[in-house]
Amino acid sequence: MLKNIDFKKYTYFLFLVAVTIWVTHFSTTIVSTSWYVCLLGLYFFSDDEPLWMAFFLVTVDGFMGFLGLYSTTLEAIPGLPGVEVVQLYFGLAFFKVIYKKRSAQLFYDGWMKVLLGYLIFLIAYGIAFGLENEFKIYLRVIKMLFPLILFYTVPRLINTSETYARLFSLLFLVFIFAFVAQLISLVTGFNPGIYAKQSSEIVLEVGRNFRVLYNEGITLITISGALYYLSLKDKKPFNDLFLYLVVGLTFAMAFLSATRGWILALGFMIVVHFVLFQKMNAKLISALAIFFLLFTVALISDTSFQTQVQFTFDRLTTLEALAGGDMTADGSLIRFDERGPIVMEVWEDNPLFGAGFSDLFLEVQDFHVGNQNILMHAGLIGFVLLNSFFGFFVITLYNRYRNTSNSDPYKYTFPSFIILFAGWFFIHSSSQQIFAYYGLPVNIFPQAVFFSLAGFTYYKSTHSLNTNSLEDT
């Protein structure tokens, strides 16, 4: 993993996760509440931002099937929805940034202000459009907006090469545990998360309905981090063979989940990256050969794997029907003929500004149709603004790549960001909504890290060029 491993910090991280799993799923409300308060206190007095960022991401994205959205919740006010511990983390992180006067250099900072301005408009517009005047409804909207604070705090709290490496080392670790959990569930049909929540053993029908993809948010940022570090020419904090393993396992995880959008998106990221930027040397060829050999042996050695592989190929072959004009993909895809039209009908009634943060939006929103959902929520103007930012992001990184010296170690990370973003956007357009003017913590965490890393890299490359020019002078 890391070339310089601090086992004490990894042990501490796993200890925090283990205790949180126990108090969340197997203890009383008083014990769990006390522990959550203790966690927030530990974070407040800690300077180890990567550890706590990874930890609070785990509380919403899960760990080997345990934890997840709404699992670590404080029942603050009787009769009202609970407040997730991670929401309080956002507030504390924001306080730290303000108190410590942290700053960040981001090439997209101007666009962030534009999108923030339109977000404020959507809030006011939604209230005027029609939002029920109840505190719990306003609380629901606030909880959808509060995770966006991460776009401000992450680049200010994770702002060195060392802290990014430490953050990714922890996320890589969680991902490996997630992959092991997926294999266990595939072979045994046992989902530990379901068992913990319902206190009864529920066995999945192995193969035919196995659509589990553990830690989606962490998987997405994991493959992005692995390909990013493979793009570095030197100063790599991770061993290349380890990064190859992580990349291979992320694709294997998506493949075994039989999730078409994820398989195609991650396959695109990996293939394009390796074809364009990864030099085929003996080390890489050997690593790939060993990985595929072991993966193949595993697939043919267990009947559950064989069944799941057949299920995956059956799912993929439905794309032929889609290409042939069958919008349901042999009845396996309803986002085009059922989900999409419902959302678009609302948008057609309010094409310019959408429904905003209104009751209608809260009722009709559907994360299965990402682009249509943005149109319904933010209107044509919001859709154009958001996608204009994406265009600016891609073009700026491409120009940075073209104008960067070949000797710059960060040169090839810029097209890598573009490839990764394209893969993310494919998932957003085909499987589930990723980008929006709001979001769940499990979705916003990876995005904030991704865009923050891009901004940090842009600055580091610029700084490197300035330093070189000064030295030449």
C-alpha cells in the first residue's frame, strides 16, 4: 500500500470503525448516542483530517455491508427526523476551516460561486413555487444541501500531497474489505448489513438476483485515486503493483455486481487510461497476467461465480435490444419508458427554472434518471450552468495538459481527470444520479475529493513550473 506505512494509525482507524459498527447495530440507543458524541469530540480536537474524512465517509457508505445511509443518527428532537452524525461533522469541518483561516487555490472557484448563486435562487424559487411550511420539510431540504459544504472544506483541509496519499490509503483499505464482503455475499448469499438491520438472517438468491455493489462512493473514488497515482511520473506514494491490483479489483467488483452502467464506465476508464498513458512494461504485463489468471480460476472453481458471470453476461446482452430500438432493453430497463417520462412531464410544465426545492420536486425526484432529474429540479438554465461548469473543467485541464512540460510529474494526471470524469458522467447518465445542486453525503464526499484533487494538482503543477523557471533564472 503506502511505501511508508504507519500501522498504528490504520489500527486506530479500524478500531473506530469496529466500535461504531457494534454500537450502531448491536447496542442500545444511549450507548450509540454517547459514542457518536465522543466521535465528534475526538474529531474536533484532532488534526488528522484524512483519517476522519475517511471515517465519516464510511459511516454513510458502509463497511463490509454494515453502517450506511441513516445508520449513525442522533435523535436530537423527539417527533422529528434524526440528524446523521456526518451532518454534524460537516458543521465542525466548516468551523475548523473558518477558525484556522484555511484557504485554497482552485481554478474553478469562480464557477463555484456562480453555481452557489443559482442554488440560492433555487431555494427561494422552490419556496415560492410551493414548499409545505413544516419544520421537518425544511429540515429535509437542509439535509440535502448541507453536504455541499464539502466542496468548500475538503480542498482546505486536505491540501498537501501527504494528506491526499493518507486519505487514499485509508479508502483503498476500506475498498479491499468491501471487495472481500462482496465475494462472501456472492458465495454464501449472506448480506451482513441486512442481518444487522433486521436481526434475522436473510439469504440472497445467489446469482439470479445478486446486484450488490458495496461501497459505491468509495469504489468510485478508489479507482479514480488508483488511476491518478498511476498517472504520476514520479513521487508516487504507492507501489505500482498495488495500484494495478486496486484497479483490477474495482472492475471485478463492478463486473460481479452485474451492474451494466458501472461495468461499462469502469471498463472505459481503465481501457482508455492504459491504452493512452500506461506504458506496457514487463512489470505491468506480469501483474495483469497474474490477476486475470487468478480471477479466471476463481470464476470457474465455484458454481456461484459461474452463475453470477452468466447473469452478468445476460444483463450485458440486453444492450443489444436497446441498440435495436427496444427502450426497455428486453424489459430490464424502465428509466426510459417509465421513470424518465414522469420526471420530464414536470419539467415540461416549468422548463426554464424547473421545480426548485419545492414539494413537487421532493415528490417526483428520481435519482435513476440523473440528467432528466436535473432538468426537472433546476430547469434549463440550471442544467446549462452545471454542464457549462463541467465543460470548463474538462477544457481547462486539457489546456493545462497541452501547456505543461513533459518533465512535469503531474502532466498526465490532467487527461486522467478528464477520462475519469467521463466515466463518472456515464454512470450519472445511465445508472444513478451523481451530480446535482444537492446530494446525499455518500455522493458528495467522492465528488468533493475528486474536484479538490484536481484543483490541488493544477496548483502543484503550476507551482512546479514557476519553481523551475526561477531555478533556471
